Amino acid sequence: MNSMARACSMVVNLLFPRGCAGCDKPDEVLCEACRALFSQPTAQSFDGVAMQRWFACGWYHGTVRRAVLAWKDHGDEECDRAFADAICALAKASGVIDFVRDRHGSCHDVVVVVPAPSSPASIRRRGRKHMMPIAKHLAGFLREETGCEVTVRDALENRGVKGKSVQTSGAAQRSQRLKGHVSVCPSVSLRNTMVILVDDIVTTGATMRSCVETMRKEGATVVTVLALAHTPAGTQKVGPTQAWSRTQVQ
Ligand SMILES: O=P(O)(O)OC[C@H]1O[C@@H](O)[C@H](O)[C@@H]1O
């Protein structure tokens, strides 16, 4: 959102107090019931990352979808904190904290949180990099919980592909379209880092895989991927060795 849009939105909020981003309950940013939907962590296998699994806070449908879209595409920046908290809780539930604490110091010096990149057109439309506040909050949380040095690096760029993932028929097609479009920024080094990738939604998994592959080529160890929401598993498979198996995280 640009500054004019932000000012207008503040005025509108003053005149018409907001409702919950998920269900419209009055005077809530994200009500307790809707927050709870972002607290249903799942794990899916992925041998490209050190933990062998990636994780999501909730399932991308209904209320979760509505709240994510309000935040991501309709400028509801007040959700930043609620979603950042959900990702931090996911980091804890998934074992990321223990993993980082145990591995840190063995061979990798710096722990880095990297937000998945949006295309330049999306960044312009939104007026910001919407994953950045989440990444920053997670880095602070990991610092506190692990005692390790944890930084945020805006390491990836996505030169953009035409159309949205929902307009493609599946992971293979999406993956093909993304080829060569995600890269590590020339000014950023990821050598000898332990990376945690954060993204809002995982649909086919093509973006996540492309980001992980690109960072690994640049010398990073990618610990895992943490996402706010995922589409149902089992319907999208990139290849026989990359089939997703969805399990509930206790
Ligand atoms: O690549 P897949 O998983 O299909 O789609 C998810 C990506 O598409 C974007 O809108 C999301 O922000 C995410 O980065």
C-alpha cells in the first residue's frame, strides 16, 4: 500500500471499526477462533531440506484463505503480528528451534531467515514485501529461543512469471514456468548459512522447491520451510520421489 492508500485506510478504520480478517467479528484483527485455525500445524516430506520436512500453520481454505488474502492482497497490515506469532509457534511445534540449537556451531556460523520472494509486479501492487515483517519477527524469536545469531536476509529475487499459480494446471507446469526466475541476489552471500525459508502459501510447492534449490546451489543449508498455509496434500505431486505425505504435528 502506498502512503496515500495507507492514510485512507486509517481514516476508514476510524470511521468504520474493523472486523476480524477471517470472520468479520467486530473489533478484532484476527479473533481467537480464527487464530486457532492457524494453529493446526502439518508436516509434509521434502528431502531437499535438512529436516526432511516442511511445515504449515493451517490449511488454505475457507476462513484461513480469507484472512490470508485480506492481509496479503487487500492491505490488512494489522494481521502482520498475528501471522508472525503463528509462524513462531510453528517453529516451536515443528522442532526447528531444537534443530537450530543442536546444529548451530557445528559447521554453520549464521542462521538466516529468508522470505520467499514476490514478483516485482506484486511488490509494486502491495506497496511492500509482505513477508518481511513475518521474517523479522521470526528471526527475533529464534534469537531469543536459541541464543544463536539469527538474521533476516532478503536474499532471493523472483523476476516474475505471468499469471498466478492457481491459473496453472499443476506442479510440473508451475515448476516449468518458474525455471530461472528465482535467483539469489548478487549482493547476498549464503555460503555457510543455515537458512529457514518462510512463505505465505504453498500451493503446488514449485516456488518453495525453486527457492530451496537456488539457495542450496549458493552454499546454504536449508533447514526447512515454514508456511502460513498450504493447499490440501496429495493432489499435487512434482515427481515420484517428491510426493507429499501430510502428517499432523503434535
Ligand atoms: O509455487 P506454489 O506453491 O504453486 O504457489 C505458492 C506461491 O505463489 C504465491 O502466490 C505465494 O506467495 C507462494 O509464494
